[in-house]
Amino acid sequence: MREAFGAVFDVEPGYLNTASIGVPPRHVADAVAAAHERWRRGQDTSSSFTEVVETSRAAFGQLVGVPATSVACGATVSQFVSLVAQSLPAGSKVFVEPGEFTSVSLPFVAAGHQMVSTVDECDLVAVSVVQSADGAVADLDALRASGKPVLLDVSQAAGWMPLSLAWADFVVGVAYKWLMAPRGAAWLAVRPDRFESLRPVAANWYSTGENYGTELLLRSDARRFDLSPTWFAHVGAAVALPWVASLDLTAVRAHCVDLTDRLLTGLGLPPNGSAIVSVGRPAADGVVSSVRAGRTRYACHLYNTPEDVERVLAALR
């Protein structure tokens, strides 16, 4: 058991793999377990989950700096990136960071768009705020100054990094990493002036008004892009995301980066200012990590401690 930032975690020592799967605080896991118990007893209806979906929607908006009316709920990042890709004019030119995670890049390739090598020649920039493979942090000021339409993936940033992204055209993110909720919930923030540029290719009963199933009219806000929600994922997200949003994320970032700085310095490497690091050494015994692009990836979140870092260093010495 560990206590961090006012919450209790049951995570085992040496878990440095949040970039793959985040570990929930006890109160989030308990909420999901209670929902499963209600399901087992037949105590819910579909409308029982409306409140948690709206709570998670609003909290994601708070985390990225936009109102709830600009946020659509879905299941995966690739689903929302595909929505953007399929809505672009045929043959659009898209800049994607080299080595970008395929959930961001592949939807544009599948849609037949042109991948270009510079921002100057593109019609859209699609990039992760923090790269999955090595923790590299995007230069958001430069992207904003470019004047190019931008899609940002915050899946490896939201939860440890303070974000203010109302300027971006599109922002996507998932629940199950740094936001520590179950897999199955994702969000798309759309700047209001871009609503009409997207075609709701997966329109469904949840993207209509109150008369679900009978009203053939899309909602006027970002909810027109909703998928029917994965209920239990949103149960966890409705507890996890408001809690994360209530934290001092500047302090969370400082905590995470201090740990990765300790790790990199101990290995004789320069700090990278991120909660994710990758090293060209074998995985440390007794530590949960992952491998990306042929390198071992470690990720430090708010439940990690200097002892976790020392465990890596001791194993690699």
C-alpha cells in the first residue's frame, strides 16, 4: 500500500509502466467494483450511467482547458483520429512526427492522405504532446505559432502535465494511462469553429437529443460525435478524472520529472523533463517496465517513489 497526493494505492513496488497501463487509486477501483456488483444484481439501467459519462466528459475538458460542450466521448484515440482523418479533403497533406504512435499516424495513411516531412507544407499537424516511445515533449508554443490546424494526442500527458489547449483544433486522449481509469473511455475536444468540419461517421443513438433511438437529429455541440459509452470505463473515469483535475498538476509534474531525472542522472544520462524515459539497456529485474522502439521505457507517476528509481539503478549497476 502507498499513499500519494491524498489517495491510497495498492500498487506493488517497482511498477514503472504507467505509459502502458495506469494503476488506479483505491477509491477509483472501489467505484468500479461497486458498479460491477450492481450489474451482477441487475440494479442498473442504461440511464444509470448518464451522470458518470457527463462527469468524465466535463473533467476531461477541465484537464485540457475546454468546456464540456466541446468534448465528445468515445472508446479509443484511433477512433477519434480516424474521424478527423475521414473528414479531411481527399489527399490532404499531414505532418506526423517521425516515430509517432500508430494510433495517431495510421488513420491518416488509411484515409489516403499524404504524409509530409515539414510543418510548413502540411494541411494538418497530428502529434502527441508527449511521445510514447521516449517521452519527448512537443513544442506547443511553436505549433501554435505555426498557424497550422493541429490535432494533439494527450494520452501520455494528461494526468501529469498541466495543459491549456483550447487553441488546438482537436485534442484526443484516453483514460487508462496517466488518468488511471479503466480502458474503454476516450475523449475528443473539438474547437467550436471546427464542429462543421467533421463528419459524424459513427452517428448513433447517443449522439442525438433526449429522445434516444427515435430522434433523427444530431446534437448541436461536440456530443454529436459521441459513441455509445463503455459504461464501466466511465464509472472509473468519473471518479478518477475529477480527482486528478483537483490536484496541483504543477506539483504532480515536478514529482514525476524529479523521479525520471534521478533515474537518468543515475545512469549518466541528461534529464529530459518528462515523466517517460527510454534507455538502451536491458529491463531491470524486479521492475515492471515496457519496451518501445527497441529500448526499455520507464514511466513515473504520482504513486512512484525514489525507492522505485533506486530499484532500477541497483539492478542495472
